[in-house]
Amino acid sequence: MRLINTATLMLEEFIDGKNCPKYAILSHRWLREEVTFKDSQDVSRMERKPESLQKLRNACALAKSRGHAYIWIDTCCIDKSSSAELSEAISSMFAWYRAAQAC
């Protein structure tokens, strides 16, 4: 599972579910262009989507202000270019929502 660090806006990967930190999932509306997993690997790519990047910053700021060090956002945390990962994510999504400290 990948989570976004609310202080750095960088993705961090947690392989073992036992070592996964507490995280929040915030409801949001999708924009025309979302910051994707691939975008999140390169700051200059994220900056090409200023509205979506601002939404990401705002979500992290809100989560951080409520004491959450991590946030999960589907568009950034799932590599949708990998069909295997996308399938795994769809199968795991209910568990990820259930495990969130705040949803």
C-alpha cells in the first residue's frame, strides 16, 4: 500500500500491512486532470496540473491539521498503468477504507 506523507506530499510504500501507519481517506471530487501515480513521481509533472496539485496540497493540509501524518488518494496511490496492481487495488479497497483512521 502506498500513502502520501501529508508533510512532504511524497508517496511512501508500506509492504507489510502490520507496519502501515494510521492514515486518512478524504472524500473529493475528481477534476478534469488529476495528479496520477506517475505524476507523483516527478514534481515537474505535478506542477503541470496546478488545480489538481492544489487539491492534493489542500487535502494533505486538512489531514495534517487533524493529526494525520498520511493520506490515501486513489488517483495518486494506485499505479493504474499496471493491470495487476489495479486489480489488486480494487480487491483491497474495502479493507483500505475500513482500516483508515478517518474516512
